[in-house]
Amino acid sequence: MSAGTLPIHYHRRDFAFFTSGRFLSTVAMQMQSVAIGWQIYAVTNSALALGFVGLCQFAPMFLLTLPAGDISDRIDQRKVLAVAMTVQAVSSALFLLLSISHVSKVWLFYAVLVLFGAARGFAGPAGQSLVAFLVPEDKLARSIALSSSVFTTAVIAGPAMGGLLYAFGAFATYSVCCICFLAAAFLTFMLGGRRRAESVTQRSRLERVAEGVRFVRSRPVILGAISLDLFAVLLGGAVALLPIYARDILHTGPIGLGFLRAAPAFGAAMTSLILAGFPVERRTGAIMFSAVAVFGVATIVFGLSTSFPLSLAALFVLGASDM
């Protein structure tokens, strides 16, 4: 019997649990990003230290993405995602412990960030592939759209909430983050059954990873689009430096930092709504290059701005062009 004809049992609650858990975990992740960036810069007054905040999360995510995807194919994605969320909760608890202990050794924060990045490396592939196992095929497209909307809402609301919470101190922020991650893990553990593709185990892990790499390399359009976006974000990303702008240039404090982090997501959300009604069907290459150019100009404007409203507008345009 093929995977497509296996008997499938869906529960109406499952998709609601999944989207609720995704919302909570994403909000917590965004709130924690605001808090850790502000805290590290307050301790070190170093732009390089903020760069290491991103590196400590990116490196384990990058190294674990392919093996994490393979593990998610072989093991129940629900369990992988729930464990990853639990580890994220542990990371928030460790940040809380370091904060209330007034630890000034930054490398301890970096160590926790590596742990958090590793958890994100597993949570990403598991969460992205889980929706298809929770809803019937005739509702999949609508469910994916709704899940994306929930995710976007969390990305917009999370930083603003993080800035407001951090006004009451690191204790409040990390405590709420830990609770949100634990609640998300519980909801994920409660998800029902799933479909399993029987063909997954026919090839080795290395063969399946190599197949994915060959697929991208064999399609120049995909490879070019990914490469262009990769270099634009790596060389033009301003998010890591936002605590410096919020404190020393714009003088807005952690609340302003939250709004600065939310602005690109808000711009991306508005653009996604426009694209939903007016999808790009012609001259996609020219439009993509134009969008990258606008992304660069918006980054330059933000870098030169000393006005909080102008900085918000530049980040809004940056997020819109990225989308």
C-alpha cells in the first residue's frame, strides 16, 4: 500500500494546536532576540559582540539544517519539534539565571545562544514539514496560508512585545519567553497522528542530501535567486546592529528597539498581502533585481538616519523589498 493510500486520521484540534504553538514559540523567539541584543550591548558596548550574537545562532543552524531535515524525515516531526521547543525553553531559563545572577561573562551568553541556535536548527525543518501531516490534502493550501499569516503576525508582534517587556527588566522578558516555549512544546506533544512516506528509508542520508544539492544546482533560476538573496541579506542586514541605533543614535531605549525590529516584518506582511491579490507573473527577473536595489537603498537610508520615524520607514521599505 503506498503512502498516499494509507488510512489517515485527522483531528480538528491538531491544526489549531500547531498554529497556536508556532505563534507562541515565534513570539518568544522575537522577544528573546530583543532582550539578548540589548543586554549584550549594555554589557560590552561593542558592535563586534552583537555580531557574535548572530554568529552563535547562525553557525549551529547552518551546520544542522541538512541533518535535521533528514532526522525529521525519519522520525516523527512532532517529537522533533516538541523537543526542540523544550530546549529553547531551557535556553530562556538559562538566560534568566544568568541575568538574575548578574553574570558579566559574555561567553556564557554565547554558549546558551549556541544551544538555542541548535534547537532552532531542528525546529525549522520539523515545523515546516509538519502541516501536511495535520490537515487533509484538499485543505492544505489554505492551511499553509493561514499558518504563514500566524507566523507573520508573531514576527510583527513579538519584537514590540519584547521591547515593552524589557522595560520591566530581563527577568520579565525571559520568564515570559520560557513559559511561551513550554506551552508551545506541550501543544506540539499533544498533536495527533501523522502520515509517513514509505520511500524515505530507501536511501541513505548522504544520498538524499546529495540529491537535494543536485536539484538546486541543476536549476540555475533557483540557484541564482537563492544566491542573490543570500548575499543581499548577509552583506546588507542591519538587524544585528539595531541595539546600537536604538540606544546611541536614535535614543529610543528597548521599547524603540522592539518597534525597529518589528518594522521589516510589517513591511513584508503588507507586501505579501499585495502579492496575494496581484501576483508577479511577468518580468520576474527585472522585478527581483529592482527589489534588491531598493533593499540596498533602504539599508543605506537607515544607516544614515538619525530620525526614529525615518528609520522605521526605511526598515519598513527594507522588509517590503525583501518580500
